[in-house]
Amino acid sequence: MIFYYLWKRRLLAKADAEKLRYFLGLSANALSLSRRSPLVWAIHWPRALFSPRYARIVVRWLEYRVELFDGLQG
């Protein structure tokens, strides 16, 4: 379910290498919060894969985080 909603909200198209590294906690900045607590850990993956409601909530949260990363919000 989550991949469907990511595609529907066009977040897959917005994901570049730098955002993916940040999400996975692989960013080059040693002081980055994402290295100590990657965003990928905050998602309950089995639930996101099978629960449409949870997947929509996670995608909205990820969209907000992408906008923060891009400087569009915050």
C-alpha cells in the first residue's frame, strides 16, 4: 500500500540520492540526526505495506519531511 500512495502523491519522483541517504541514515554529515535515528526506523513496515490508512498517514508525514528538507515548510 505504501508504494502505491508514494507513487500517487509523486513522492517517488521527488526522491533524489541526497534525500534517500538522509532517509536511510547514510548522510555524509556525522552530526546529522538522521544518522543516529534514521527516518526509516520510524515506520512500521509490515503495517505500512498492508494497511491503507496507516500507509496514507506515513506518506503524508514523509511528504512533510521532504518539504522540510527542501525548505518549503518550517
